Amino acid sequence: MKKQIAAGILSSLLAASSIPLFAEVSFSQETLMASSGKSTIAQSIVEDEIDEFSSSSDYGDHIIDDILGLLWLVNNFTVSFDAYPYANGKYLSFAELFGSAPDSVAYQDWRFEIESNAFIFPKKVWGNESRLEGILWKFIGPVIENTIYYPTGEWEDNNDFEEHPSQLPPPEVAIDIYDTGRKYAGNVRLGGQISLWYTNPLSLAAYLQWSKWYGAVDCKGITFGLIAKSYPVDPILIEWRGTIQSLYDKYDVGTIYESHLEVGAMVAPRVEAYGAWKYTHNPLLNVKGHGAAIGAKIHW
């Protein structure tokens, strides 16, 4: 009975339909345009999905940036400094973040150090470097330096760049150095630093300076550098400084690179003595190589 009913319904539908069951398929212009419109809509939907995915990726990048920014703010705005390294144990404190500091320790929002050292690059130059470096508040402060170079013999004896003629000082530099009779070259640098990260095992800061050469050489430049400090265990202090200096007014002699790694110890309240390894790549003075320094700092 059910089969007869189903057969009757199917027969009625086929009879009522004006389209043959197996008709020849043809596409009119209107059909193609409609199909093209649907394709455009589909393409637009795909592009929207790609944009949404890209936006979600950007959103992820923004989250990472926000997290790093928040960590920087918390780290730099909650740091405090003891009167000098190892005065009461750890030099850096985050008491504002982790709880109150001991009543016996008067932590402060600033720190400074002044230093002077004597250095030598054997058979090339020797001299003196003096620095004032510190933090005015929490994470920002000055970096002021003055370095004086004296040749161990004559300026013309320094020929570290002769194998690279393009890096030799141009004639006007040679005249300034060799013919004026001034047996020294000085470099004063004025600028400031901003902290990137604080911890006692490792702290990192970046700094930017205006540079002025005087004495045997007269020119100006811009210096960018990094300062890494470590207070691992009483009384040891470790510091590394790396600089890149580019001259911008008179002399196009290339870039000056310097590296300074020192290990020191607190030998008295506020007083540090240190020894250092140095490296210079200085086409302006025609000097390249390794050197050593000894010096002292006063912390406050």
C-alpha cells in the first residue's frame, strides 16, 4: 500500500513539472553575470576572513607589546637604590613591589658614580678617561665622558688602517693631526641614558650622546651605546660598555667602535677599584686593537 502511494506521488510530480528530467543544460548571459556576482561576493568574503585573521595576528603582537611595556613600567618604576653597592646587602631593591624595605636601609630613587682611569693601547696610544654617569630618577639620567689620547710615539707611527686605504684619514685629517704640533686628541661626549631593565645580576641601559673631538682633531659626531652592570656578590662589580660613534661634519672616515669590560671591587665605603679590558676601532686616529685600563669610582 505504501509503495503504491509513493509511486502515485512521484508520478504526479513528474507530470506537473514542465522541465524534463534529463534536459539539455544551457547558460544565458544573465546566468553568467549572476555566477560572476556570486564569485565576487565569495572573493570578498575570503578577503574579509584574511583581514580578520591578520587583525587577530596584529592583536597578538599588540598583546606582547603591552606585556613588555607593562613589565618595563613595573620594573623601572618600583626600583630603588641603596646608598652605594653592597652598603646593606643587595644594591637594587624592589621593596615598592614586594613589600617594605627594612627600616635600617634608606633606599633612594637616584644614584651616581664618578670615575677616572688610565689606559694604554700598547705601541699606539695611552691616555685618561673621566666619566660622570648616573640616574636622576628611577630610570633616566646623564652620561658625560671626556677621553684624552696621547700617541706612544708619533701620530704617524699609528698605521693600523694602512691595509684599508678607504679607511685612512683623508688629507685634511692628516694635516690636523701631524702638522699642528698638538700631541693629543680629546673627545668629550654629552648625553643621557634610559634604563631597559633592572636586576642585581644584570641591568641594562641605552644611551645617546653628542660627541666633540678637539686638540689634534676638530670634528663632531653622534654616539650610541649600551651599558650593562652586574652586582653578583659582595664586593664584586662587573660592567660592560659598548659604543658606536658616527662623525657627521668634516671627516667621513667610517664608524668608530669601542668596547670596555671591567671587573671591580668595593675597597672602601663608596669607593671601587677596577681593572678593564678595552678594544678600539678608530679610523680617525688610525688606531685599532686591544688595550687595558685601571681606575677608580666613587658611588653615591
